[in-house]
Amino acid sequence: MHLDFSFLTWDVLSAFVAKGLWFSIQLTLSAMVGGIVLGTVLALMRLSGKWWLEKPAAIYVDTLRSIPLVMVILWFFLLIPYLLGPLGAEKTALITFTLFEATYYSEIMRAGIQSVSKGQVFAGQALGMSYRQTMTLVVLPQAFRNMLPVLLTQTIVLFQDTSLVYAIGAYDLLKGFEVAGKNFNRPVETYLVAAAVYFVICFSLSMLVRRLQKKIAIIR
């Protein structure tokens, strides 16, 4: 088999791939922010000591984490139109990834909160702070700093998982390469280049996270 990559010019990449890359980045960042916010809420619910908060959060987290992401994407794509009306593949992907990734971010944040010394909580209470103030002003900032490398690592995994939106027809980075391959009848070359692009992006981000982790370790 003869491989020919000459057709992958800048014009081809900008016409077919750039749009998909931009959507993958948007989806990753939006789902990361939404997932961390919702995940933090879920983590606080599970650590609240109140069963009526703990149980729903635990069921939500354990259920979604037990189902393959591609199946969750398909379920939401088929069910959301009945609840909210037609939203399109891109908006459906955003909602799905935010709700799904929140389960993983919640476990990370829960571990981060538990890593903060209880003495910090007692100190906040001794100063007359409420539970909410103690968590917001004392515990969560420290937990977030402790878990920042792990949160960013999960975000890299999230970026990789965005390729699964092909199942509902969303135009992501992988879809851009696939369309280019079909147009030029070179699917093998485009999939190889797509794999290389994913590797370069994720490996580079992993190296940055590793450097950040070392800096945080020095601060501690």
C-alpha cells in the first residue's frame, strides 16, 4: 500500500480540520468548567453527612461511571429532544459531556477536600465561620490547588473522549479528518495524521501538567 500525504496541504487542513479542532477545544473547555462546578457540588453533597444529599449524589455518580460514555452520548441524543426539544448534535454533546465528566471531577474534588487537614475546618469554625464559608474560603481553595494536576489530567482524557461525538454526527477534530479523507479518497492517511495530532496535543499537555505538578510539590 502506497501512502501519500501530499494532499494534506494547509488549505485542506484549514477547510476541513480547523472547524473540527475548534469545536473539540470548545467542547473540552466548556465541559471542563461545567464539570468541575457540578462535580464540586456533587462532592460536597457526598461529604455533607446528610443522607438525603449523599444518596442522590452517590447514585448519580456511580450510575454514570458504570456506563460507557458513547452509550450515554447516544441516550442523551435520543432523549433530550423529548425533554428540551431539538438542540442539535453540538449542544447535546456539551450537555452530555458536562453531566458525565462531572462524575469524575466530583471524585477528584472529593479526594482533594478530604486531603485538607481537618484542623483547617476546626480553625474556620473557631473563627465563627459557617460551614459554607469554611468550605468556600478555606477548604476548597486548598483542595483545588492540591488536585489541580489531576483535574488537568482528566481534562486531557476529556479532550480524547470528544472524538466519541462522531456517534451523533457532531463535527469534531476526528470528523474533520474523516471528511477530508473521504473527499480525497485517502482515509488511511487522514486517520494516521489524526492519530498523530491527538498524540502531539495530549503528550504536550501531559508534559505541561507534569511541570505544574513539580511546581506545586515544591510549594508544599
